[in-house]
Amino acid sequence: MSKTPDSAVRTYIAQHRAAFLDDLADWLRIPSVSAQPDHAVDVRRSADWLAAKLHETGFPTAEVWATPGAPAVFAEWPCDDPRAPTVLVYGHHDVQPAAREDGWDTDPFEPVIRGNRLHARGAADDKGQVFFHTLGVRAHLAATGRTTPAVHLKLLIEGEEESGSPHFRALVEEHAARLTADVVIVSDTGMWSEDTPTVCTGMRGLAECEIQLHGPDQDIHSGSFGGAVPNPATAAGRLVAALHDEHARVAIPGFYEGIVELTDRERALLAELPFDEEQWLRTAKSSAVHGEAGHTTLERIWARPTAEVNGIGGGYQGPGSKTIIPSSAMVKLSFRLVAGQDPDLIEKAVRSWAAEQLPTGIRHEITFGAATRPCLTPLDHPALQSVVRAMGRAFGQEIRFTREGGSGPAADLQEVLAAPVLFLGISVPSDGWHAPNEKVEIDLLLKGVETAAHLWGDLSDNWRDAS
């Protein structure tokens, strides 16, 4: 058995707390802003720092992997038992831009501890949540007396997540043989709140497009030609109006085919979360909820597919009037996808639907961007249950479940490596990702350490039982 004693883990963490926070602060001082070319050398410095620290932690292999953009870090620590499962931990070491004049109380790249909070860019997103795995694996070894982790442990820490991960999938495909894993753990997410620890079970996918509409070869006089030739701006409006039915369901034929519906148990678990809809509306800067009939707000943003108009334009935009029929118009659309939906099939459905909506005389072009597939782990998956048990031991209370309404590169790992994706994050909404004065709650950060220390033994033992 590889079960890690709770008291031994906590003692080890307490003894190494100060050194852990000092090391994290050193890493946070590196302004690894991937979106700003001036910081390219800092992103490389961040990767080098992490690779060196992982070597120091005990990983026999820790390498910096180049991409056409910013570098990633790969590390590997094999288990001495060849039958042990292989786990790949994903995170990122690049951060969002930050400057004192953005509203920070202090220099965003000079970490400051105030009470139980560590403030710095990257403290929660995502350096802190990556770094808790270093102390977690050491606590796991110290408490069990092992010399290797109870799983074959791998890390892949990306350097371009905050820039849209433009080279991530190609990196995973190039190194797929070395990245092979039985399960992927993503530590780039959060919990419901400090009082309600949760595990995320899935993320939505994303497909997005721009539709260009063309009518006359140039803007023409609305008095001379209006009512007698098709108007691209009118066509754009009608296209948008046709996107949903009267129940706010997406009206594109075939859009919902194959989706994985919420089970009764999943709906009940979501309903147990202490959701304050009025507070949520204030956060959304909105005055009313709206969405697909028959579903709650949490179901709509986490477990239902959506279609949104991100932009619409055409014709004269200046002051006063200009009585024309514009020569062109455009619509920008995005589709959040749930498990069971294929972005390629959604693209085909959208293209067919748009062509049917447009009148004769309106030419159109549709351009789709890179898509992200949805990912979902069933509640009864043995690896998910290991995460829940490990978190439960660390937090000493029941762990509940959430999903993530957004999209990310985790789906690339799931698809290329054919491995289930699980989420282990300890950040809370007040941490202020991408905002001034970003912080992480130190007690929660150490709960992440404790969870990781328990997780590897639980996964090892229960993976064997499940198989």
C-alpha cells in the first residue's frame, strides 16, 4: 500500500513551508510575460529556473523544450514499480502582463505577503499551482519512506498559455511518445470558494468564426436602389436573429446531436452548490439572467453548448446619417461546445445553416479559427475519485463538483494522448487572475501541496484495483 500518513505529510509541509514560499517568490520575480516580445528572455529564464528547481526536487529528467514561440518544461520521475500508472501534470509558467500603473498596490513582480496572502503576478495563475507539486512529491516521499513516487510522474509546463497556446498541440504531437500517460492532471484551475472545496470535472470546447457578407460592389444610394437589391447589413441582422429559437436554443440544425446530457445525479450535485444568482449577476454587470429554457444558470454556463454573437457590423458608422446600402457587413460568432460535440461537425453545420439563411445576391465567406475540443471526466472514473479522496483528506470536508465554462489546451492533451483529464486546483475567485493585485491564499496553496502528497499513493493503489 502507498497510503501517505496525514500527520507525517503535515509535519513535513510545516517544516518546509518557509523555504517553499521563498523559492516560489524567486520564481514569481521573473516577469515571464509571453504576450510581450520584450519579455521573451524572461520567459526562457523562467523555464530554465523551473527545470533547475525540478532537478533539485529530485526529478531525474528535467528539460526545456523549445517551440517556435516560448519554451515549455518537461520533467519525469519514474516509479520503481513498472506496473504503476503514469500521471502527467499540466500547468504553465508564463503570466499575464502587469505593471504598477494598472492599479497594483506594489510592484507586481516583487512578491509581498500580507497576512495569509501572497501577492504577485502568477501567484495563482499559474506558478503557485504548478509549484505546489514540488513540495507535494517531496512530502509524499518523506511520509512514505519511498525513494520514487508511487506513480510514474511527468510534468509538462507550458510557456504560451497566456498567449493562446499557439504551438501547444504541435508540441504535444511531436513528443507524444514521451508524454504518454494513463491520466492527465491539470493544475490551472480553481475551486468554488475557500469554504467549499471543489473538483472541476470538465471544460467546454470552442469553435469561432467570422462571416463576411457582400452585396453591391460598392456602397450605393438607398433612394435609388433601396428595396430593389439585397442589403448585406439586413442579411447580417437576419442571420443573427435566426441563430436562436424562442426558447434560446441554438437553431442550427444538428447542433445538439450527440451531446452528453447531464445525469440526474450531476444536476443534483450542481444544485447543492451555494450559488447566489444575484451576486453572480452583479459580477456579470448584468441586470437579468437569460438562456436556454429548462436549465439553471450553472447548467447553462458549464454543461450546455452555446452560440454567441461576438461582433456585428456593416455600413456607415460615423455621426449623422449616410443613406446607403452598404457593400458589405460582417458577423463574428463563437460556439462553446460540450462533451459529444465535434468542432469539425459544428463547422460543417454552421456553414450549411448560414448558406440557407442568406438571400440570393448576398455572397458570403466564412473563416473558422483553430478549435478546442471539450473534455469531461465521468463522476465515477477511478482517477477522479482518487483526486476527490486526496482533496478530502487535505481539506477535512466533503468535496463537491464543478465544471468550467471556458476552454483551454487540456483538451489537446486528452485528444492526442487518449487519456482522461482531471483538474486539481486550489485557487478561489477572489485571487484575481489577470487583474491587479493577484494573490493566492497561502493556506489553500499548502492544501494543494497536501493533496498532491496524498494523490500519488491513492492513484497507484486504486488504479490497480480498477484494472
